[in-house]
Amino acid sequence: MNAAVPQSGSAVPSGALVPDPVLEIRRLGKSFGGLQVTRDISLTLNAGERLGLIGPNGAGKTTLINLITGVLMPDTGTVYLNAVNLNGLSQPQRVKRGLARTFQITQLAPKITTLLQVEMAIHERNGSIGNLWRSVDAYPEVREEAMGILEMLRIESLAQRPPITLAYGEQRLVEIALAIALRPRVLLLDEPMAGVPEPERHIVLNALDRLPPELAILMIEHDMDLIFNFAHRIIVLAEGALLADGAPKQIRNHPAVRIAYLGLGSDPDQPMIAAELDPH
Amino acid sequence: MKITHRWLRNAAISTLALMTSVALMAPDRAQAQVKVGIIAPFSGPFAHYGALFKAGAEAYLASQGGKLAGQSVEMIYRDEGGPNPAKARTTAQELVVNDKVDYIGGVVFSPNAFALAPVITESKTPFVIFNAATSDITTKSDYYLRTSYTLWQVTVPMAQHAAKKGLKKVVTAVMDYAPGVDAENAFKSEFTKQGGQVIESIRMPLATNDFAPFAQRIKASGAQAVYVFLPGGPPNLGFVKAYQENGLRQAGIEFLGTAETDEFDLQKFGDSALGLTTAFHYSAAHDSPANKAFAAAVAKQNKDAVTNYATVGAWDGMYLIHKMIEATGGKRDGDKAMAAAKTQKWDSPRGPVAMDPATRHITQNVYLRVVEKGPGNLLVNKEVQSFGQHGDHGLGK
Amino acid sequence: MTLLANILIDGIAYGMVLFIISVGLSVTLGLMRFVNLAHGAFAMTGGYLASWFIRAQDWPFAFGAVGAVVLTGLLGMAIEALVLRRLYRMPELQQVLFTIGLSFLFVASANLLAGPEVQLIPLPPWLKDPIDLGIRTLPAQRLLVVLTGLLVMMISVLIMKYSRFGIWLRATVDNTQAASALGIPVEWVYALTFGAGAALAGLGGILGAELLPLEPYYPIKYLVLVLVVVAVGGMGSVAGSMLAALVLGTIDTASKYLASDWGSLFYFLVMALLLAWRPQGLLSPGRT
Amino acid sequence: MRIRVAPYLLIGLVGATIYFFFPAQLPLASRIATLAIFVMSLDLIVGHGGLATLGHSALYGTGAYTAGLLALHSSSNPLLGLLAGGAAGATVAALSGLFVLRYQGLTFLMLTIAVGQIIQNLASKFRAWTGGDDGLSGFTTGKILGLATFDLQGRVAFLYCTGVLLICLWMMRRLMGSTFGLACIGIHQNRLRMAALGTEIQPKLLTLYCLSGWFAGIAGALSAQVNQIVGLDTLGFELSAEALVMLVLGGAGSLFGAIAGTALFTTIHHVASNIDPYHWLFVIGAMLVCGVLIPRERWGVLMRARA
């Protein structure tokens, strides 16, 4: 697919040292009716990079995710994945090119066991999902791989349980497992902590630590503790436009961000008070 | 996906149900000498046919003292439902194989009657059709007999009458299904032969609720009369209502019908039906001792039942079965029974009738009738003229 | 020209009959999101009651009709309170099965109580005669249906838009829990709305009886007809139902004038195209 | 392995019991077997794909007419008839699916009704080919596997229908046990999730609809061959609605449930209408109403209490 593209990922980065842009967004714009919800956003995500995306409710975070994943089509601008223009490609086509996501509210097939769902993701990746005749049970290598992913996330004990029997935090992990099974280049995590009760938080945190290092991750989160610890770089969205882009430290000290979003004074020495900030 | 206990339970339940059904249906009836299976709609929108068939057949049996030709007779009724040939065939098969019936009677719908051909041919079971009116059914097996009518049979004399009356331009308006098309063809071919002209042929969809557009089309066509065929029930009421409400009568467009003023629906028309003319083989108002006896016998059997073409079809059908039992002495012998039935001639409540040995269809008088007020202020189909004996004109067309 | 006028007159008159028999369903299915396939059963109940009042009890037409409508509404409320409210949370398929089963029970009961034949509702003299429209005549009964249809639409739109009950209903349908927390008597709102839907169904059964004769199989026979109107019109939009009924009525009438030997092919073709064009219905409120 | 063979054995056992001990019920059992294939095909799209349809008889009827026309004009080979019926059903499914599968819920339901009605109207219009309301008849069915023709007792027909039922069941179970089947169930349960996995939903559903049409067509062809007549009712709304009732009665999503539901519904219909045809609707009506009001789990309790 990307053979025709000159700069695409031949150079395998170790960590985030060598910039290897896998996801590039150029001047993206989208409006609903007369309301401009995304204005001229450009950003780059490198292999192995952990990018945080924050902003108040209504800042256009979800719209941005929808534009990247192909749920919505932009009015202006372009999304590149491995230097391939994604405009006009459907959501499944983008997934096939290496773009995976999780949902703010978990989306799982409620009655299919965890293991089978992961297997399904692997079959989807392999292209064996359309096989009409061969039984699901006749792919030992897929089952093994699926089990391996569950083990990596330490949820192998959930293998035979369907999501309706799982705790919410566990369902998050299943979503992450599905995303990993797709072997994406880019993973979009849409508020992975949303709705996760306090006692289950560490499960998700541990899982995030175990994500493959070469994966590029874009995470939206309201949980400031989490995002400032997790991200290498943070971008701030406000009213549909990019407000700031920089390392966590820079963002914490960015005057405009402190006022507009973090709700703090412009003095960088003043400590952050709240872990979860939401002006609305 | 995984097989659970559910299917086991489901399967067990269904098996159980099957067995129970078998147990329920195990024959524990007193052994009669002759068995007659009647297939008719006892459920669904056409259930009144079943009721009338049953009333007619039971009335005939009772009029003979409960025995036919000295043989005790068991009547077995099976539901036809609606037009569903697959089910009709299964039903006939069960009647022949399980219940071991000697004769089959009934059947309202032509496709169902067609479906029985292989069963009756193979088992040599005489089957008397009480209603189903498509002409060529009787050609599909040698074991068909029919005591009802065909559209050709009653339409041809109607077309001749229209021509004789001096009508030149006529519109046909029929329901768009097989008997309707039969009726349209019959009228067109005979009326044209007589020098008339069918200026428009309207086929009305079976699902029609609103007949006003058709009434307007008839009115606009400039015809002197409209020849109509509709199946019994609600469409009849709808069409006659539209005929009145859209001023066709005032415009002098004559109504030439067949089964529309059937006694089952007649009283519901109210005064709007007065003066409608139809050509048909049976009127409840037919003045003869046989018809009076028939009406009395039916009333004794079921006080709600009317005497109409369905009731008389069943009554005469039972007469044929009676004669076949007589000829075979109650033994099962389809060929001997058919030989006897084919040459029968008798005095039916509708008038003198005879079986045509070639077509095994009934030859009968066709009458011109006009709807009038009769005794008790009830509407009747008054026979004003007899067109004489007619067989089925529809075969070979 | 006359042909066009004829198509329009008959089409609108027929469309109004379609509207009047489906408007009740547009309330129960459209507004309450309850897949009420027993709609025809309530329509039949209204018709049978009216027929009984007017024919057997010799009530005047208007009395009999109003009495039947009110009784049908009460019956609807009773059934809603006793059973149907347990079904709101069930999957649609379960609602389908239950209401079809209910329809079967109504069919069998009607057959048992009144026999298989058509039940007539005798019209008073003022509805019997055709009225001259200038270019042609139209039965007075049909004019009554047209007027009643317009009236029903106006009243329901007014109630939905401006009355407190309308606000309650919309709140309840949107979010029952929140509405309940706000002190809205949601159980009563549901029961009354369903009752209103049943009463409207009964009204349709009575006024539509001239074209859709009352017989035991009524609930099943005309089910598809009314479902089509509501689906094409848009969920919960009474005005949409009217628009759909008029469009479909006109199409059906036009096909009878111009292409009657194709059966109801064009009716369903147009329905499919309309649905494909506007899957949520011609007029669907609260959706952009 | 044991659990895989068990269902076929059970059906075989029931079949053998009917064949040897209740020969009187053979015609009824053949009809159940034919309908069961149809209801199973409906289960593919309703139970597995999650799309409620009321136009499934369009696929069944097309299969039936195709098999009938084939037997009438060219070959009375039953196997060829089944294949032709299946192909016709799949073709109609493919053509209509391209259109109707874009929609969901009530819109999809209404569109399937429309497609069914349109096809039925066409069949009625072209009566020169289809026989219109009189039905398509006059064709015969050749020897089954070159061995036997249908007998009056319905033995051969029963064995034939049961055989086709078992083969169809086996095929459908394989299909639904495949990765494709898994994906369809996934689409049923959560379309968002499947799209996020990269599943192209429409093509999957179209394939499923075609498979469903294939089996529905086979069922129709089987009915045509056994009854040697095809009526317009095979394309009718009533058949679609009844099949849906049978399916949900047995439990949508389970092919065995489909068979059990068909057997239960058809048998009760048969028994009830033989006892008193007038009131059979009371029975089915009460059955549906109670079936919904009393949750499945409680049926077991009730049954045990009675035993």
C-alpha cells in the first residue's frame, strides 16, 4: 500500500528519538451548519510517540477523532497516515491501513467472549474474517496469538467471559486488547479513564504501560494526572482550534492554556490543584 | 453459537408436541362404512365458505336420514385456510392415506383444487369441487367432478343477453385474478361475436379498497353498461357502493354482474342494490319445491346459514357422492364411482341439472336475475328469465 | 384535465381515509416508540362498537361514533396499564410478537362474538348523499373524513406544541427517568397517550369503514397499509403521516386510473423510493 | 466431537420415530422439514445478522417458481431444481440487498415488505409464466437420486425433505461457525465495534443475505418439488410473518431453535385447526402473548412444577 510513498516507515524508530511521522494532519476544518467545530488544525504524530490531546468540552476533540477515523469527512484539509492521503477512505479502510481506536463509552459485542472478540480482530487484520467455511476453532495460531495479547494485558482470566459480565474497567482493557490485535501504527485512545471507577483505575494504567513502545498513540483525556504522566507531548484544543502544542512541562507553564483551560493563574510556579478539570 | 441445553429442550418440547398431536388424532371414532373428507376454509377471512359448505353437506345428509344409500357416512372436515396449494395437497394426502376417505369434497380456491390432482389421480379418489371455478381444473385429473359453475358458463349467456338487448358498447371491470381474467375473456369473446364492442377492459387489483377511481373510469368511458366480476365479500360491497355514489346508475350505465349479489352479502347492500342485474346459476328465490326443501333442510341444520351458490354447491356435491356410494355399494372403487357420477341427471334446488360426461362439470340453467324487495322487506335475486341449459364454455379457449 | 382533477380528488379523499386510520398508530408507534401492531385491533374495536351502538341499540350516528371512540380509548388505557407497560423495555421483536398475538386474540374474539360477516355502520341521511363539487360528485361521508382528518391533525399539533400535556409527553418520551424525576406523572402520560392512540384508531375504524369494511380479519388485513403510512410519514410526526397518506393515496389512485393491471406495484415502489430517500420519514421531528 | 453429532442424531431419531411409528404424520413432517429450512434461512438474517425482515418469502417464492419453471420447461432433475432454486433466491437477495441493506430497523423492515409485495405483484402480473392465482402446476419431479419417485404415503418425500434439511442444517452451522459467521454476530451485537475493527459491514451483510436467500430458495424449490404446484402464497406477506413468529418462538439466533419453533408452530396449528379451525387463532394468540409475558427462564420452572 505504502510502497509508492517515499518517506514511509522503512526506518524503524527506537522510542521517539528519530522523528518518523506516521499520522499527519494538515489544516483540517469541519463545520456543522454554520458552526465551525474544527478550525485549521495541523499536527504530526511520530512513531512511538505518546501525544496527549486536551481541551474543554466542546473544544472539538471528539470531532477531531471522528475526522481522523473517518466517521466524518472534513470540509477542508487532509489526513495522512504513513504519508497516504486518507481523505475519502471509509473507517474500515483506515483501520486496515493501521489506524485503531478505542471509544469514550466502550463499544464491544456484549455477548461474544473476550477471546473470540480478540480472535475476530486478528482475523480482520489477517483478512481471514471473510472465510465462510473454515471453523473459528480451526485457527490454532490465531487463538494462540489472541491468548498472548490477553496475557500481555494480564486479562487472560477473562478469556471465556462475554463483556456483559465484565466490570467497566475490564471492558476498557478488552477494547485495548482489540486495538492491539489489529497491530496498528497509530492508536487513538478516546478518554480511556472515562467511567472507570476509582478501584479499577490501576488496571487501565497498568495496561497503558504495557502498550508496544513503537506504537504512536493519541490520547484524549480529562484526567490531567494521567495525561501529564503518559504523554511525551500535549496539544491543547480550544473552540475548534489548536491553542498550544508542546512537552507536558511547556503546556503546564503555557500562560494561555493555564487561563483558558487549566483554570490556573498565569504564574507557572503555582501548583495544579485539581486532577480533573472541566470548566463545564 | 455454542450448543447449550436450550436446543435440547426445544427439540424435546417439539418432539413431545408432535407425539401428543399424534395421540390426539388417533382414530377412536366409530367405524363408518363410507368416509367423506371435506376441505374448506374454516379459519381466516373466507371462513364463511366453510360454514356454508358444512351446512349444505350436513343438510343433505340429514335429509337422507343420516345414511347415504344405506351406508353410514362419516364426514371429516379439514381447514383449507386461504389459497395455499402446498397445504391443500398435504391435507388431501392425509385424508386419503390416514383417514382413508372414499371421497373428497369442497375446496374454494382454484390453486388448491389444482394442487389435489396428483393425489386424487394416484389414489383414484373422486373429488367433487363445491366451488373453485377456473375452467380447466377438471382437465387435470379424471377424478374431478364439479357442482359449482365456471365464469364462462354464466358469462356467455350474459353477453348474449346484453347483445340481444341492443347494447353496443360495454366496459368490463373484473378483479385482477384468475377467475376475473376468465370472466373478462368470456365476456369479450362472446360479446364481440354477437356484434358488440368492449371498449375498455379494467382489471382491478385484489388489494383495492377504494373503488371510486374505477367507477369514474367506467363513467368516463361512455359505455352503456358495465360487465362486472368480483369475488364475494368486502370488494362486492365496495364496488356496488362506488357504482351508486359516483352516479353510474343515474348516468344510465347498466350493471351486468354474476356472483356479486350473492345471498351472503345481499342484505348488506341495502337499497343501493335494487335493480342490479346478474346472470347466475342459483338464486335463493328460485321458485321450486326442490329449492324450498333445500332451504328448509339447511335452516334446520344451521339457522344462520344462507342458501347461496356455496350451500347449493355442497348440497348437489353430496348428491353426487350419494349416487357414487349407491353405484359402488359403499366399496372403495373410484373408477366405478366416477362412471356412475358422470352420467347423473337430477332435479337440483337450482333447477334441472346434469353432469357432462366429457368435462365432468355440471350442466345447468343460467338465469337472469334482478335484485328486488321480497317478503319481509328483504332483498332477493328475482329470476326474470332463464337462458336455458349451459355447460362450461370455457374449455379449449 | 378532468383525469388529473379526478386523480387529485379521489387521491386526496382516499389519502384522508389512510390518514384517519393510521393517525392512531403514528401516536403509539411514532411517539411512544411502541411497536403496536395491534393498532388494527383497536380500530376494529371502535368500528364494531359503533356498529353495535348504531345498528343494534339504535343510537344516533354521532352518539354511537363518539361513544365507541371513548370506549376504545378506555380499553386502550386499560390494556396499557395492565400489560403493555411491561413491554416498553423489551426488544422490538418481542413487542411485535406480543401485539400480533393480541391482534389474533381480537380476530378470534370478533369472529366468536359477531361471526365472520362484514359489520356495517349505517350512515345517517346527511352523510348518505353525494355532494356536487361542480366538476363531479363526492360522497358526503368522504367529505366528513377529509374534515375530520384536518381537525385531528390540527388538534394533535396544537396539543403537542402548546399544551402542558404535550410538553410532558415529549419529555417523557425523550427521557422517562428524567421526566419522572421532574415530577411528571409518567405512568399517566403513557396511559393517556396510548389511550389517545387507541381512541384515534377507533375513530379511524369507524370513519374508514366505508372503504375498509369491518370484519374479523380487519386487524391483520390492513396492517401493512397503516405501517406504510407511518413509516413513510416519519416517526411521531402527525403532519408527516398526513403528508405520506396524501402522497400514497394519490399514487394509489393514479395507478388505478392509469395502470390498474399492475396491482399495487407502484404503490410499493413509490413507498420504497420515499423511504430510501428519507429513511426517517418525510417529516421527522427532532432530527437534523 | 460428541456434541456436534448429537443434534443430527436427535433429528434423525425423531425422523426415524415418525417414519416407523407414525407414518400417518409423514406429510405433515415433510412440510415441517421444508418450512424449517426456510425458518433457518430467516434465522441467518434475523438471528445472526440482527435484521428483522418481513419480506423473506420473496426469496422462498422465487426459489419455488424457479424450480417449478425449470421442471416444467426443461429438466425434472430434483437436485438441479434445488440448485436453481437456491441460485434464484440468492440472486434476488443480492439485488434487493444492495438496496435494502443500507437501512436498519423499521425502515429496513418496511423496505423488505415493499420488495416482497413488488415481487408478488410482478408474479401475479406475468401470469402467462407463473400461472397467476391458479398457481404454477403441471410439472413433475424426477426420481430422487435416480432411485425413487414420490409415493402417496409421502415416505419418499419425507426422506427427501429430511435429507435436505439435514444437509442444509449442516451447511448453515458450518457457515455460522466460521469467522464470517462470527463477524455477522458481531455486526448484530455492535456495529460501531465492528467498524472499528475494520469490518466492511455492508458487504458482510450482503453476503449473509445472499446465503440466507440461497437457503430460502432451496426451501422454496423443495416445496415446489414435493407439492408439484407453486402458488402466489409462496411470495406472500403472511408466510414471511408466520416464519418470523416460528423463529422467535423457537429462539432467534439458534438454528435448532428455528427447527423447534417451526415444528411447534406447525404442529399446534395442525392439531388446533383439526380440533376446531374456528378458534385456532385463540391458541396461537395466547401462545404469543404468554410467550412474551412469561420470560424464557420461567418456562423451565413452570414445566418442572408440573412434572
